[in-house]
Amino acid sequence: MRKELRVRVGTHQAMSLKWTALVMASLFGTAANAAHEHMEHLPEIEVTAHAHDRNSDLHKRMVNSADTASLLQDYTGVYSYQAGGISALPNIRGMNDNRIRILVDGAELTAACANSMNAPLTYISPAAVANISVLAGITPVSMGGDSIAGTITVDSAKPIYAANADAWLYKGSFSTVYRSNNNGLSTALNATAASDNLSLSFTSTMDRGQSYRDGNGDKVLASQFERHIQTLTIGAKGENEDFVLRLSHQEVPHQGFPNQRMDLIDNKADSINASYSRHFAWGDLDTRLYWQEVSHEMGFFSSEKPGQMPMKTRGKDMGYQIKASIPLSDVHTLRVGNEFHRQTLDDYWPPVAGSMMMGPRTFVNINDGRRDRAGIFAEVESQWNSRWSSMLGARIDHVRSTVGEVQAYSTMGMNAADHAAAQRFNGSSRSASDNHLDMTASGKYEFSDTTSLEFGYARKTRSPSLYERYSWGTGSMARNMIGWFGDVNGYIGNPDLKPEKANTISATLDWHDAEKASWQARVTPYFTYVQDYIGVERDARAGVPNNAPRTHLVFDNQDARFYGINMEGAKQLWQDTAWGQGRAKASLAWTRGERINGESLYQIMPLNARVSLEQKKGAWSNGVDVQFVDAKTRVDDVRLEPETGGYTLVDLRSSYQWSKARLDFSVTNLFDRYYALPTGGVNFAQWVADGRQASVPMGPVAGMGRSINLGLTLDF
């Protein structure tokens, strides 16, 4: 293990990580001394995960970025990989977005796009997020299903009500943020009128930005974006019941993607989300019904990445959730539930007038695609005594997917290969059924008021997506349009794919002071073995030369393993002094993801650490954040993943809170450092601008240079 953790960077970067290690050691040192007497009695358990809740930090992240995925930065072991200004895709412990269950206001949404340009988190602006949480690894079965990495829940604000029946409550807020680097602007307006049992609220958000510049001052082409969301929320409550109805409309007129062959030129979505909860004498009942329809189009809209080729998608998500919580005794609580989710998808590429390759017919990529999942679960949470607690759960899901017949642009010439592939596809079985069995067993033991251990095991299952199974085109252009990884390789689906089955063991050792106010330290090692992991292999049939800038890949089942360690610490430095309150926080994450033959998997974040110093005095809140990232030298050679260098970034932030207003100020990448994103894929837009030279490899996407950000929030 010590050899694997060796930092392979230059002197400056090695010193940066050395100082991070010293900070971590000081934070953990206090904890280790306090808990030493208990360590001799700890069982030899390798590895659990738990929900984090750091919503007090949401404001600073909202000011820095218009991307909701940026709110996940403070969750150790969680990161995102670049996919547009408002569409970064989350990754938990090395496993990407398709392997994560993402719930937006309780609704399970999927990307209706071959490049995941309209991923679930794009349907809510950071300014509208009230709560966000991450459950990694050992996820309760009531929160899991058809996912193996974990669950991310993002919620907007709950309805508010008047304090009494005699007067209505009228309340609202307006916020705006300006970001200098990309001339970005975000606004949010909220207005609420409420009685003591009825609440009406309207929220409108807007996010837009031009292409940003890196630390060298060079423009990162095709990184501009614009988004508008309007939401009407109706709430009603009784003595023991609550009802919430949300009606939402989203429009994304355009969004550029440096690491994709095409851009987003239109995305419209309408959704209905209704929830009802009630407390009965026997327990609590929670229900939800949701529906979303998406109209999506990819193409070209800017001279920063020119081209001509329309790709259209129509998708729907609909489903329901029913969950009951039943106290069986003072010790045991039973939770049972039933869920259903349906995704429908039509993906077609209209002909281009005058083009011999793209016409004369419409290319039908996914026709009448449907993916249904129905599941039931039961779990028992037990508080055995003041020290011991446990959770046992199991769930069964049935997933069925099917698609209709497809067709190529034409039957001859350059489309002959796709026409033959379409005939083979239409003559084959185009449906699949999978049965999932998920189990979770976890426990927590509190050795004292200052030391606790959480541990557990989970088996999780995920079935392939419609694109992973049914993308059928074998021609070069058809393959190149498939892929949400930012690597610009070409992909073809595999109808014979099996579901992924992940077995995870994890543990968290937690030290803290008795009041949980002065200091805390947490260590979480974990190990996951994934049977039938959906990876890729080079497709020898494609005939792509070994020295080509990109390659063609086919989805394939493999076995893989993920392991690593997360470390977190926080310590109160001073309290009630002339400087107010001060605290330090530090975190470190180390992850390995590899096939069983030892080859590295794609988009695994290298060793990284973060140190923060925060100070609060009266209405002022100030902070400095320093992020250290190791060089990325372990890359996925199959996908031609580029290596990246190590770097250090420094951010400053400050805010002032009045009774009815808040001013936020931040400077990200204070020293305007140039760096390449370790999980950002390749910069296809720049490669095109440089002349598409096949002999020149595509470089990585650079991160954003210095940005001065200013935000103002007014309450009324």
C-alpha cells in the first residue's frame, strides 16, 4: 500500500502534498490519542459509507459555478468529470453517472441523449438547491435499486406556511451571481404566498456563460451554455399529512462540449412531481408520482466547433414510489416499499440536404426504446442499545428493456455497413429481462462518547442502459455519435450484456470530542468487486489503425475492482476571540479502479486532497481552500486516455450577511494556474480548430483559470 501511495510529481507538487499530509496528521493525531485505549478492541473489519450533510457550504459553491454537480466537491471521494458548463457527470469512488442513482426532488431521471448532455443534475440550478446528500457504497435498499455506486439526492426547498390562520405569509428572494472568467451570469427569483395550510411558490432561474479561459489565457472552445428553469410549487398540509406538487419547465437553448464531437442546440423538458406523506397510528406512509418529457437535439451552433448534422431525441421518465415506515418496537423499525420506473426513448438523426452520407432517409438509432424497472424492498433498522445499531435489508428488482426496428441513412455506398448492421439487428432479439437481488447489512458500534465504528457489506446490481445494449451502428460516423465519456472514441452496443453485480465492504472509524463540536476525524477504507462490469474492448472489425487519433470500442462484460481510502478531519482552532470563530478542515481521497488483469479503468481521479481554513465573526464569513491533485499516470490505454500533471489550486471566499441581504465574493484559481482536468477527457474542439491532423494526438481539456465571482441575495 505504501508503494501505491507514492506521489509521482515534481518537487513543488510533492511538497504541497507533504504539507497536506502534515495537516491531516495533526487533525488525526488528536483523534488517535483520544481513542487509543479503544483501538485494541476494534474488530478487524476492512471497510461503510454513510450520508454526508454539508448543506451549509452550498452558498460558496453556488457562487463559483452554474453546474449543480459542483456542489458535490466537498464530499470526499466524490468528483465530477467535465461534460459541458452545466452538465458535469458525477462519479463516486471511481464509478460514473450511470452507476449512480440520482434523485432530483425524489424523481429518478435518466439522460435522453447518446452523449448524456441532459443528465439528471441539469434539471435543477444550484440556486434552487436547498439540500444535497450522498450515500456511497453501503446504500440502504430503500435508497438504492438498479445502481452500484451509491445514491445522490438533490432537493429544492420545501413549502413554507404562515405561522397562524389569521394572516397570509408573503415572502420572496432574488439572487444574482457574476463570474468574470466566462462572463457568466446566474439569477434566481422566488416568490411565495402561503396560509397556515396552503403554500404557493414560483421559482425562476437562469444560468449562462461564454466559453471560459484556462490559466494561460487561452479560450477553451465550445464551453459556453445557457439554461432557463421555471417551477411552480403547490403545498398543502393537514394535521398529520403533507402534499406537494411541483410543475417545472426547463429550456437549454445551447451548451457547448469541448470533449464531444457535437454540441447541444436545444433541450426542452416538462415535468410533474407529486408527493404525499401521512402519519398513521401504525407508522408513516410516503408516496410519490412523477413524469418528465424531454425534447433534445444535438448539432452545431457556434464557429468554435463548426459542422452540420442534426440528432434528435425524445424521452420520457415516469414512475412512482411507495414507502411505509413501521415501528415494530422500541428497538426495531421496519421499512417496506414498492417502486416503478419507466424510461422511453426515441433517438433519430434526420437527413442532411445535399449530403451523400447523411441521407436520404432518417437514421433511426433507438426506435421505441423502453426500459421498465419494478422493485420491492424491506429493511429493518434496529437500535439494540445505546451503543449498538444495525440495518438489514433486501430488495428485488425486475428490469425489462426492448426496442423496435431501426434503419440506416441509406442501403448503399458509404452506408452499406450500417444497412447490413440494421438488418442483422432487426432480425435479432431486441428485448432483455434481468432479475436483481440486492442486500445490505451494516452496523454501528459506539465505543465511547468519542469513538465509533460503522461497517457493512452490500450487494448491488445494475442493468445496462438502452444505449449500452442497443446502439447498433457499425459505420465510423454512427459509432462516433455514441459515447458520454468525453474521449471522442466510437462505441457500439452489445445486446448480450449482463447486469453488473457489485459486492462492497466498507468501514468508517470516527473520532470526535464528546460534544461533537471541537474536533472530528474520520477514516473510510473500502473495496468493491464488480462482476460483469460493463467495460469496453477494441473492436477489431472496425479496422482502425493503431496510430489513429481515436479508436472504436464495443461494450463488454468484464470483472473489475475498486478500492481506496477516504480521510476527513475538522478542528476548531479558536472560539469567541477578537477574531470570532475559526476552524480547519482537511480531506484526502485515494482511489484505484482496475480490471482484474491490473489494467486501469477510465476516469479514475488520482490522489487528491483539500485543506480549508474558515473564519466567522458576526456577519462576516471568510475562507481559503487549497486543493492538491496528484499527476495522473495510471490511465485507460484502451480508451486512449491522456495523462495529466499534478497541480495546486487556491480559492478565496468571503460573505457578509445582513438581515435581508447577503453578499458573496470569491476568487477561484487565485494564482491563475494552468492545469489539465484529470477526468475531463480530450479537447476535441481545439483539435478541430487546429486542423484535424491525424498525426497530432488530442490533448486533455484544461481547467478554468482565475475567476472573480460576486453574488448578491435579497430577501423580501
